[in-house]
Amino acid sequence: MKKIFLFFTFFLAGQFAFALAFNCDAHFVQGKAPEFINQKLAVRAVPLCFESYAVMHSGLSRTPLWAAEHLTANHIAETEMIKRNNTFHSERRLPADDRAELKDYAHSGYDRGHMAPSGDMPNKNAQYESFSLANMIPQNPNNNQNLWAGIEDSVRKFAKYRGELYVITGPIFDGSSVERINFRVLVPSEIFKAIYDPVDQAAAAYIAPNARGSAYQVISIADLEKRIGINLFPALDARSKEVAMELPEPRPHGRKLR
């Protein structure tokens, strides 16, 4: 037991040092990271800090529970200069039994779906980090490559227009039975992308089934937090969470977004 305790002490200390290197607080509204409402989610959950995003990774689902970003207009302008390079890799900072591996996704029928999108990354190092499997969920290919890509594009355009946005993306595991790929990685039933506009102090979230089609909803942050058991934006007041602001209507990837 003592050895296990020491392992996690040093592991978390390493994560803290890594966070300091990149100032992970900058990814969160007023520096306040999401908090668990449902404490069962905290079991085998580990925070990971990256240059342009942060995640809370679950060793139970072997996926992120959320991925947080602070998008700015300057940030988005830099992303447009970066050519995509698909460098998918497992996250070696996680214990072997808790992390997803490339073989888990092989021949599964699911895409390795980014939560913090590679298209949001402002340089090559940040893009490489976005391809960590700690930032991935098993995502329906049609959803990933069409509707969800459209949502990601619309959020980037919205951030460029508004000047800055705080964005948190993650999976929802709902239903009596949840599929696992390779008997290891949980497949989400839905996906969310929560957005806070600090200029208007307004927020809302997209939510979509992890399935083929173009169906999605825009809901309040308060409603989303009740569903997922996570306080996504601890710094926000109740009104910002209870009233859903209007979000851009996404279009399938490759088509012009309004």
C-alpha cells in the first residue's frame, strides 16, 4: 500500500510540475478547473496538462472526461498556418492499465475522435500533443467527419469573431449498457462542447449523439452539468449557466458555415 501511495504521490507531483511549465490555469475561466459533482467520476481520474489544452483522463473509461481550451482570435489565426500531421500516440504519462493504446482502436469501426481538436492547435508541438489518445474517444466516423467537424469549425469562427472563448469538450456515457472497443475503451453515447463567452458573460453547449446524422441540441450549461456530474465552469454565476446563449448553426464539414 505504501508503494502505491508513493507512486501516485510522485506521479501527481510530476503532473503539477508539467502544469507549471505550461501554466495550465490559463485554459480555465479565472484559472478554475472543472470540479466533480459526482465523486464516483474521480476514481482513477488524472489531470493532464498540455501546451494548448488540459484534460481530466479517466482510467475507467480510458478516455478524457473533459478537455479544456482557451481560444483567442490570435490563437485561431496561428492554427490556420499549421498543416495537419496525424501523429496518434498513447499517453505514456498514464499507467499502462489506465491508458488507451492504438491497438484498441484498430478495426473497431470507430474514429479516434479528438476532444480538443487538432485544428485548434497553434503550432506543431501543440498539434502533436493533441494526438495523444488521452484526448480521444471512440467516435462514430460519420459524426466525427461531418457534424462534429462542422461544430468545431463553427466554434473556431465564433472565437475569431468574439475575440476569445473558453471551450470544454467531452463524452457522455448514458444508458444501461455501454459498448467497449477491444473490451477496454468505453464508447460514449453522446458528445458535448460547452462554450463560455467572457465578453458577454454568456454560455451554452452543443450536444450530439455519437452516431450517424446531423441531429444536435443547444442546451444550458446548468442542464449539461446535471447530466454529466461535473461543474464545468466553477467561476460562472448561476444566470450564465441557466440561460443558454445562441450558438452558431454548424454545417457538415466542407460546407460554408453561417
